[in-house]
Amino acid sequence: MSKRVVIVEDEAVIAASIEMTLVDAGHNVLGVAHSVEDALKILDEYEADFVTLDYDLGTETTETIAELLFEKNIAFAWVSGNIDTVAKLQASKPVALISKPFAEKELVDALRRA
């Protein structure tokens, strides 16, 4: 089943890789956000089924987005190079904790479980 996905990632190359993986798997990417502000705008504008969240966006973290997703019952996965920090956020109820560099199958499987 195709999902409507938002990607929150500050590194353009990684965001493009995530987008290509998801589109190739048949999902619809609604938008790519490089900041918390951009992510909140996209999530306000579109109805997402799933969100990939990088924890550290340079000078800001995405914990507030995770809280919002939990409240709205929108599935998400942490996709981060800082998996030790993200593992501490297990209480936020992510579908998956995916470390960078990620395996395409791991990302696609996370959406399948959502």
C-alpha cells in the first residue's frame, strides 16, 4: 500500500537518497524539510501517513515534531547518524530506529510496518 511521506533531513544527499528509495518502493513523497519550521509547514499543508525524522538538524532537533506526530497518530521513523541519542527517545513510539547509512530494505520495511 502506497503511503504519503514527509522527509525531515538537513543533508540534501541523504534526503535525495531517502526520497529515491521511497519513490522506487511506490510511495508518494509529499515534501522534504530541511528544518523544523519547514517540516511543520509541510505537515500542516498535507496529510501524511509517515514521516522520516533525522534527529539533529544542525542547530535544532526534531523532538517537537516527534511529539506532534505522536499526538496526531502519524507513524514515523528516526533516521539518524546519532542512533545512541535517538535510542533514548524510544518513548516517542517510532515505528523504527534506523541508523545512517541506512539499508534501503530497512527503510521500506519501516513503512510496511506503519
